Amino acid sequence: DPVLYVIATPIGNLGDLSERAIRVLSQVDLIAAEDTRHSGRLMAHFNIKVPMISVHDHNESQRIELILKHLAQGHSIALVSDAGTPLISDPGYILVRSVREAGYQVSPVPGCCAFIAALSASGLPSDRFMFYGFLPAKRASRLRTLNQWADETSTLIFYESTHRILDSLEDMIAVFGASREAVVARELTKTFETIKLDSLASLLTWMQQDSNQQKGEFVVIVRGAPPRIDEEELDKKTLDILALLATELP
Ligand code: SAM
């Protein structure tokens, strides 16, 4: 039966393309790529010779008809984006939704995802997190967005580009406070991979002082706000113990 495969590709290091991804990419009838020139280089590297069409934010809706036609003819298709997992701050959602609604199988070939890679090596709590993706480009809306998460206790994860990394860190300081812990993960899996854990203020100073640190692709992870203790939720006994501790402890 025809399948739409959603295939993760490397975020820098070509060694991260899985064996299964290479096999599936070689065997499908068509590759739908965010940018055919960009993905063409990846395919050339792995000697994959399969016809490609582009599916990006501006033509996704129009491409669906063509892709459904291929599936109807029994052709399997692979969806890839420029880097990492498709649909994660990348196109593909409308396509996957439509292909499912048309009754075809959609199957993932998992692999790289920049924020999962960053989180796994960050040293910040990873049990609960909120992935936001790219913040708004304009300062006012960026501050408004960040403010929604000011009291969030889950770890917060953002994507950022070289153009706005300093501005975004400044805004994060304004909303979360200078001493809130954060991690900047830059150029993951590449030659100049850097992952730094520090306070937001120290991270900003460090980046301002070394312009090399401002280049490349970034994941910014911010520690969640400390949980607030709601006194009404605590029972009498617990409050008595807390009161006792307060008098006994130095
Ligand atoms: N689909 C991708 C994924 O699964 O991570 C994300 C695509 S999004 C258009 C590109 C953004 O992801 C970059 O601006 C950066 O924030 C982040 N990113 C991608 N590759 C990265 C890398 N090697 N190191 C750090 N961040 C990266």
C-alpha cells in the first residue's frame, strides 16, 4: 500500500541520517522536499536518485492534489524538510492532515530534531517542557509572547536565528529576570557546536563579548519558574510542621 513517510534528516552532521531513512528515501517513488536544491545535495551525497518536488509554506495547499494523485496511483512518497524533523517549525502539517483524511497511511522515520538534541544535553529539567519554536520578529509581540510564559514552571524551549539572538536574550531577561538559568545551544552536531548553561544575564554578556558566538543556528532553553506554594492547598498539619521548622531552622 502507498505510504507517506515523514523522514527526519540531519541538522548538520550527515552521519546522523539513519540507515532506515536512506533505505526508505531510495525506495520511494517521489520525494517532497521543502527546498529541492538543498535536499538535492543530501540525496546526491547518499547517491539517492528519486524525483523531487517542492512543498513549502507558500505552495503546500496546491501540492496536496498532486501528492494525493500519486498516492492514488500506488506511489509512496517521502516528505523531508531542510533539516531535522518535518513539521517541527517546518512545513508539512497541512499535507500530513490531508493525506490522513484521504485515508492513506502516514508513517514517521524518526531522527534528528534540534530542540530534542539540545534539551537532552542541556542539563535543564527535561521531564516537562514547552516547545514554542520561533518567537515573533517584532519586539512588542515577542515580549507579549514571552509574558504568557512568565510563571510557567515547565522548561521553555525556543528556536532563534543569528539575526535576533541578542534581542531575544534581552527580552527574556526583561520577562524572566537576569538570574533565570538558561542554555544556549549553537551549531549542534557541527564543527563549532557550543552548549552553554548559565544565567540569562551571563549568557547575554558572553555572547556580546564574542561575536563568533552570535553566528549560526540556536536553540534557547529557559528553566521554568520556581513552583509557587499555594498555602490554601496545604492542610493544617503540613502548615504546623512548616511553622515548627521555621522556628527550629537557623
Ligand atoms: N525541523 C527542524 C528540527 O527538527 O529541529 C527545525 C527547523 S527550523 C526552520 C530551523 C531552526 O532550528 C534554526 O533556526 C535553529 O533555531 C534550529 N536548529 C536547526 N539546526 C540546528 C543546529 N544544528 N543547532 C542549533 N539549532 C538548530
